[in-house]
Amino acid sequence: MNKKIYLSSPTMHGKEQEFVREAFDTNWVAPLGPNVNNFEKELAEYVGCDHAAALSSGTAAIHLALRMLEVEQGDIVFVSSLTFSATCNPIMYEKAIPVFIDSEPDTWNMSPEALRRAYEIYPQPKAVIVVHLYGTPAKLDTIMSICAEHNTPLIEDAAESLASTYKGRETGTFGLMGIYSFNGNKIITTSGGGMLVSAEGGLIDKARFLATQARDIARHYQHSQVGYNYRMSNITAGIGRGQLLFLDEHKAKKQAIYRQYQVAFEDIPEITMNPQNVDGESNNWLSCMTIAKGCAVTPDMIMDRLEAENIESRPIWKPMHLQPVFAGYDFISHTGGDKKGNQQKEGSQDNEGCEAVSEDIFARGLCLPSDVKNTDEDMALIISLVRNFF
């Protein structure tokens, strides 16, 4: 069996151990502590945002962002459909109603056209959650303008786009609140964890309070509202501090991997790499490709061949409006063929004539190995296996 080539695995450098060792040496192994405080400060400085709260996951960060906006049962939340379910699950925690917004072809991110039409159907959503998919920034100027026109707060799901920029500014810092993820496969990791950021310190202070079981200021244990056990531990924050020192290095390697695939496949008209926003810079967290319509080669064929060589790849995220758990909720298409909740069924006759952009990307795409530890030999093998199909 060949050595395992991963999609995107953690890359440790040794500096992480120094921060973790310090936590052990000072007995700061309980939640919170100096590493948490410093990780918040250092991450906030890196992205250029004033306030940050280190949390147990990116999902927790989205949940707290919704709580800060007082999203509750029956409220409408517009959210990107082409994403991982963690973007949308917190909407369900609060018994709110997700309305899924299609992608646009230029970046694969939330379609401003679909967003505008969503407002025609639902004029007063409580929030909009935009995702920067696979590290590529969304069309933030247009999306923010639409949100501002309707006085809707914007939450940025930058879980995949830490270190990506839009017009020179870090993703996650444009909306009222932004979130990052440090899951094991992200560009940097704390093994598991997330961060909520905002220019408004009051929001972050309140989020920290709720994330620490909403304990009131009192000698005894007193709670006036329901809280959560969402704070990051001092140990995992130490890993994050060490990882943050290498974020720019990881980004450069991810970008080099994308460029290598791009050059390797440029003579194959059937292959198109995932698009980049001309107004931004992607961290290229994952390099993805789509196969031309009508081609005899399918994503499954390529993924199966890579798997046979012990090489990890994955499908494009299955759009949320096609997920069984979200089958009852509306979807607003970039192309105008919107779907009510009772039509969210792949292959349904009700859907004929509607080719949503997100569905098309899902059907024709796959994510290629994008691990920063990929060697030249690894890349040559992956590229040759893919090229052989064409």
C-alpha cells in the first residue's frame, strides 16, 4: 500500500508544544487561562479586528452570533446553501427558519441576485450568513450593500477562509460578526475550536458571558439566563498560538498547491479549477475542480482511482437545500428557479428546468488533496492519476 496522502491534515511545527508545556508547567490545564487570552489577542491582531472570543468550535461561534442578534423561533435567516451543515445547524438550535441562497458561478459563494430575490419573498430576515467557500472570498461589497439596504446584520462564516482577503482586508471582519474554525483539517488547527470576532466589544463580552455558562457576578453560583459550555481550553489555545505563527507559511503552501494543479490541467478543457475572486486573495484551503458537462469522466471515477492509491479526496459539499434534514425549507436559486421546501428532492419532476448553480457544482466537482505536507512526488502522482482520465 502506498503512503497515505491526505486531503488536508494537521501540520505541527513544535512551537505548539512550547505553549502547551507552559500551560502544564503553570497548571493552567483547566478552561481559560493565559493561552486563551493571548490567542484571542493575537488572532484579533492578525485579522485586524478589535475583539475576539475563543470558543470550543466554529459552530459554537455561529450559534453565539445568532444569540447576539436575538434570533429566535420563527425568525428567518438567509444562509448560503453550498456549505457544510455546521453553518446552518445553529439556526435550527434556535428553532429559526433557514432560507437557502444559491451560489453564483464567479466565486461559488452566495449569489447577490438570489439574495435580492429572497428579500422580495421575505422582506425582514433577522440575519444573513455568508460563507467564504473553500477560502474564496464572497462578493462582499454587493452582499453588504444589499444587507445594509434592508438593515439586516451580516454574519461571515470564515471557517474556511482564515487569512483570505477581500480588497486587502481579512475575511471575517466585514460583517457585524465573523467566525473562524480551527478544526483539524483547517489551515491552522487547535484540534478543535473556533473564534468569534467583532468590532463591537459589547457583543464579544456578552458572547463570552454566555459561553461560560452565563454565570452572574456573585460569590455564589447564580444564573439569570441559559448559558453554554463553549469556551476554548487553555491547552488547545496553546496549540492555536503555536499554529498562528505558521499561518502565512501554510497559506503560501496552499496557494502553491492550487497553482500547481491549475498549471497541470490548463491544457485539459474538460477540467476547470474552482474560481477565485478577482477582488480578493484566497487562502486556497482546498483546491477543487469541476468536470465539463457531457464528459464521460465523473468525479466518482476520479475519487475512486485516487482512493485505490491511498489518496484522500472528497466531493464538493452537498448543498444544504438537498439535505434530508433541511428538506422542508425554501431555496432561492441564482437562475430564478426557486424551490419551495416540498420540492427539495434530487431528481424530482418539480425541479426539472431549474439548474441551480450550487447543484451543478456539486454534481460536477471534487476536492483535490491540498495538504501543506504534499511533496513534489505526491503532487506528481495525484496529477498524473487525474490526467490519465483525459
